[in-house]
Amino acid sequence: MRWIWIDKFKEFNSGKNAVAVKNISLAEEHLHDHFQGFPVMPECLIIEGMAQTAGLLVGEHGGFKEKVILAKVNKAEFYDYARPGETIEHHAELVSFAPEAASAAGKVYKEGNLLAEINLMFSHLDNNMSNKRFPEENFVFTEMFEWLMRDYHARVKLEQS
């Protein structure tokens, strides 16, 4: 099973930046176990939400030809908690893009206030591991991620008409 830690895209500018939204709900099971009696979104899942936002930005910029995987978290500084009932926004900016890797700088906002700064490095699996055989299908960018992209583009078209 794969978990998606973003709910929708608010902005997506190919090769530049993306903004994804995550609504934190008390219905999310992991919130009940993280700190009993004080449910907060685990920081590792906020990092994963940024990785998904920036990873889709990287993958789309490369035409989804490579399997983009998180290689390194260069920076992850948190300034507050994210709790049920709150909305967070992942703002990712593509910093560099090369055939073998890419990097992104990100900021996460909670209700308009800076929650975290997260900078990431991605590896293009097919180029870096060319002596290994991988399945033809892109197991990184699954149908769930494709749906997020289609949903964003459909909403943009609707707003323009």
C-alpha cells in the first residue's frame, strides 16, 4: 500500500515550483499513536509530503521518463506542530535538474505561518543504476500520483473557461 501525504495541488508550474495542500484530519490513524492525548502530524510525514510534492515536480520536468526517488534530506527545520483541523501547504521550488539527479528547496506553511524548511535531493534511478534491470512500468509515479496531476490540470482548465 502506498500513502499519499498531499491532498491536491494549488499551483504547478512545470520546471519551476509547485504548491500542494494537506488537510490534517483527526480521522488519520497515525495521529492517535504519535503522542497520546496530543495528536500532531509526525514530522517525518511532513517531510514525505514535501518529497512527494517536489518529486512530482522533478518527475514531470523530466517527462516521467525516470524513476525519481528521494536520495537525501539536506535540511529539515521545524518551527511548530501541525495538528488535526489545520491545513498545511508544501511550497517546493526546483533548484537544479540534471540527468542523474535534481534538488528542490521547500517551505511548509500552516495557516499562512512558516512551519518548516525542507531541502531535498533526488536521484533518477534509471540513469544512476543503469547496470541494474528495473521493470518497464514506473513504480514510483503510480496511478494515485497521476490522479493528483490530472485533478490539478482539470481544475485549471475549468477555472480558465
